[in-house]
Amino acid sequence: MPNITLITDSEQTENEVKTKVLLLRNSDAFESIRHDYCFEKVKESNPSLVFYHYTAGNEEKLLNFLQKINQTNPLKTTPVILLFEEFDENILCNAFEKGITDFLTVDSTETEFTIRTLWCLKKRETIHESESNKDILSQLKIIDKTNRVYTENYTYTILKEESKNSWGTFAVIAPDINVRSKISPQTLMHTIKNTVRSCDILGYASDFKIYLWFRKTEAQKAAKVLEKIQQALSKDFTICAGYIDTKNLEFDKAEECANKALSKALLKGNTFIHAQEQKKKEVNLEINIKNFKAQKENLSKQLDSILSPLFYRTQKIYEEKLFHTKVIQNVANGKGLFKLENEKGQSTITVSYPGYTKINIEIIHNITGEDLKAEKLHVEAQELDEKKLEYLLKSFIKDFQNYTQN
């Protein structure tokens, strides 16, 4: 049997509301309490529905009450209907931001009171059922307990199935390399979840990545939401993203394109890149092998000329700073290796040019026998310079320090 609570200091309002609410629902339990210490009393009784009678000049009390309701686990799903003596649009907007479910004026008809009451109680049942289902999914480790989003093992499967039934924009989000120690993936996910719609799909992926599916949303609108996410984060924490419209595109291809765009964004930092599916080009089988070999040899030499002094200089700087850590570096034939090793584990960053136009960067942190992080980047040769490589190298060393210290 639903328990309905009215918060008011007016005996007349109490009698009017009670009559209207119970006119067609006389089986409900009804109680009226005063505004003073109303939250403590609501917390104790845990009602099915709350009517909050607003009186002019008491906006702060109202907003504080709503905030406490939303921050208290047993009461988070309790619907709150705001009652006005005289309708106030500004108060309504502020109360809506704090989480009211509906609103009425005291002089509304019995039918309006009954229908709004029924609607709120049904919504509460729906939310309870949803939370119960999420608890089951959490126990099965399909969603995580903290943010109620999909876990790494299920994100890909869920999104691939969703892509078969609907279209949208798929985004891969990750923190910039140099700020990853400043915020946990759970905190970042919490911010993203609070910014996107409830119908959008969120899930964890590997390598600090978060997958986000904007249901039936075009790429331009998705980009605006990504900007809102960045604005919601602290100023010293920046993110990157690769995103792509999935119309007429299989999810595997969309995932590949978005991840490639993210890799490019991470090299630039604090960037969102709209990925485009690359159309297949006709291949000319009469390839000039001689020119290809010359081009490859030339680019390999250029890469060596950047890596050799950079790796050597970095080794000399950090050999004295990294206690009990062996620093190994080697550069030859378009491939560079920089390795850190101590009793807790080892980390390697490899930069190589296998041919064509892509430069491959692979980062592996193997600490205490466990791969804490493995990351592969594929970068256009013309986009990579000494500053970006130095930035990656310093971030790599910083990650190694964090992992081995912990």
C-alpha cells in the first residue's frame, strides 16, 4: 500500500490535498508533516511519494531538501511533486534541475491530483524494476557496480548488437596521455554518464578507453556533447576522442575508424577527430619497386636521425633519476627501442617504420608479471616529429614510475 507524504505548514492545504489525493485512492496511507526537519522525517518513513508545498521565499529550503533526497540511497527513487500556491516558472526550472518528478498547483482538480499521483507511483515501480535488473547484471559482472555501465568484457558485444537494430554515432573517449594519473576511469565515466542521455550506451574498453554510443544522433550533435563532457571536467584534465557516424557502416569498421582517429587525437592532445570511412582505392599493380625502396630507406633514416639523439639524451637524464632501474635504448634501420627494467617489472616503447606511410608505436608495461597497459598507435609519417615523440617518451617514463611505485 503506497504511503504518501505531504510537506506543508498550512492546515487548509493539508485538508485540500488529502481530499483530492484520496478521492479515488482511499486505500493509500497519507500523512502530513511540517517543513521543519522534513527531510529527517521523510528519511525515517521512506514514503512512496512526496508532495512538497512551496511557499514564497523558501526556495533555498526546497532546493536543499531535493538535493538531500537525491544524495540518499533509499530515497533516490522517491518521486517528488512540487505544489505551488501560485505557479513560479523560475522556481520550477531550479527545482527540475534538482530532480523533482512533477508539479501541480494547489487548486488543481481531483482528477489531476489522482492522475499525477498514479503516474509518479508507476514511474517509481518502473525505476525499482530497472534497478533490480541492474543489480542482477552487476552480480553477473555484465555491468559495473559503481556507474552501472557495461564492463570491458561485454561492451563490444552489446554495441555490436545495438548497431544491428539502430544507427547513431560511435565515439571512443580517452584521457590525454599526460593526465591519466589525475583521474580514475570510474570518475571520468561518472562525468560522462551525467552528461549524456539515459538512452545512450556507455561501456569500458581497454587502455583507459570508454566506448559511447549516441543513439540516433548525427556526428555534429555528438561532437557538441563531447565538448560538454570536456567542460564538465576540471580544467587541468583533458580528453581526446575519435567518433564516426554509423549509418550504413558495420560496427567493426566503425570501431576501427574511431580508434584510429583517437590515436591521432592523442598525439595532438585535447582533440576530437571526426573519423571518415576510407574508400578503397584502385590499386595499380605496376608499382615502381625501386622508388618504394628508396622512399622507405629515406624515411627510415629520418626516423633514426630523430630517435637516436632523443633516446640517448633521455637515457642520460633518467639513468640517475630512476634508482635501481636499468635503461636500455637502441636505434637502427628505422626501428627504435627504449626499455626500463627493475625488480618490479619492465616497460618498453617501440617506434618502427615498416614501410608505406605509417609509423607504428607500441607501448607495453609489464609490472609484477601482469600487462597493466598495452597500447598501439599508427601515425602518418608526416604527422610525427621530435616534440611529439619526446612527449610520448616522457609520458611512458612517468607511467612506469607510477606503476612501479604502486
